[in-house]
Amino acid sequence: MGLMLAEWTAPLDAEHLRPKEIAEELERGVTLACDLDLKPKPKTTSSRRPVPWWNQEIAEVRAACVRSRRAFTRARRRGQGEAEAVLYKEARKTLNSAIRRHKKKCWADLVKSVDGDPWGKPYKIVMRRLQGPPAPNRMEPDTLSEVVDGLFPEHPPLIRGNPFGDVEVQNFSAEEVTAVVNKFKARNKAPGPDNYCPKNGARPFYQTV
């Protein structure tokens, strides 16, 4: 549906465009189609990479741990903080215990899912570790454009014409072609290193004639 809407809103006129312009228009159309069909990636205020074992319970325990740490810091500035230090130590212990428990559960669920879906998430994680991200994904758009231009430089447009120039090419008849094909068929030679046999090679030409 996204491709149909993209083509309807901005049709591509490829007859009057150069190859690079066609590629740019195609990229723009695919981007528009993806924007129309695919769900946008949810935005997050955290700069940390999401992990599968994180959940709401750990978030609440961590928030309580952060509050205990701040209370302990304020109390220590006043020359106190013995009770706050104990509370902060217990909160941090609770947080570490919750993280270990959910990591263990997440790992068990991941291992269990291998039997049900061998090409699922575990397989993708292993292959991502082994292969790493593709090189183009690590390039900036300007750098990638320069690499593509270097690998595929632009050439002047091809001017179609007579490849033989002013040389007059003599016509040949079907009888002459048949005579040449029969000559190849008469050569009953063994195939060479390239496994090409003249007799078999002439057969399709003979059928065409």
C-alpha cells in the first residue's frame, strides 16, 4: 500500500532522467513508502541501549535506589548519614538481586526458544555477534555517496549508431549459414578443456536456421 501511495503522490518519470536521478527518486519513493507503511521507531529520552531483561519492576527498584543514594549524599554533607548509608546499601543490594534474577530468567527463556524457533532471536543475536553490522550502515550518507561515485563513475551518454562506421557489410543468405553449420556438424571432435563440442554448439544455430 505504501508503494502504491508513493507512486500515486509522486510518480517517477524515468524516461527523462539520468541514472543517478532515477536512483535518487527511487530512494525517495522507498523512504516515503516506508514512512507510510512502517511504524516509527519509538523515541526515548535515555541514551542507553535497551536490554531485553529490563522491565518495570527493575525500573521501580532502581528509582528507589537512586532516591536512597541522594538521601545518603545529602545526609553525608551535614556530617550524618549512618542510617541513610544502611538504607542505600540495602536498596543497592535489592537492585542487584532483581537484575540478576531477571537476567537469569531472560537467558532461560532465550535458550528455551531455540527449539521452537531455531531461526529466531537467538540465531540473530549469534549472527550479529559473528558478522557485525554491514559496512554501509557505519558510513555517513556523504561518505557513502562518495564511495558509490568512486566505484560507479558517470560516463558520457552512449550514442547509438553504426558500429562498423563506413564499412559496408555484405549480406548473407540462409543457404550460406546452413553450409557453415553443416561444416561444424561434420567435425566430430572431442570436447576441449572448456568442454565445448563444435557438433553440439552448432545444433541450436541449425535449429534456428
